[in-house]
Amino acid sequence: MNTKREHLANFNLAGATYYELPLCFQKLQIGTFLQAKLDPENKFDARAVVVYFEENKLGYIPKSENRIFFKLLSMGYENTFELRIQQMDATEHPENQIRIVAHLIEKI
């Protein structure tokens, strides 16, 4: 089965300073698939979307970018997009260490 991809967004992982990125940084590489989940309990952002690697909470999709992801996840369309690591740099500030690319996907 082939997959059709359409670019959706690029962004730096937000909030990485506060979560589990340091615990799993060595396991990550460019192209690693990440999961997105809603965070309805987030008191700072009603549309918060958490980014996970396996069971590790890495951070968030930035508030400036999360609107479409929030809508897709809220409507049950979690299988219509994918997040992958696009760039990594351990020497950068934690908020700039991981850049993510998002694609809309369609199985054809």
C-alpha cells in the first residue's frame, strides 16, 4: 500500500525544557515518528496538543501551530497526519533542539 503525503507544517517542539526529551534524546533520529495527543487538562492552552515518542512526553506543538492538529484530533482524524523529526541539534537551547515536520497522509 502506498501513501500520498502533503506538507502541513513545520515547527520546533515547544516546552521541551519541562518534559522527557533529555531522557530519550539519544534514541531519536531524523525521521523518527512521533505521536500527537490532545491535552484537555492543559490550563494554559485549551487547544494543547502533546507530542510523544513511545510513552515519553517530549513537549507540545506550539500554540501558534496547534489549531489544525487540535481540530483533526478532536474529530477523530488522528490517522490523517503524521509527525516526524526533521532536524535535531543537541547543542541548541532545548526549545530549538527538535524540529518537526507534519504531513497530511492518505493511504492509496
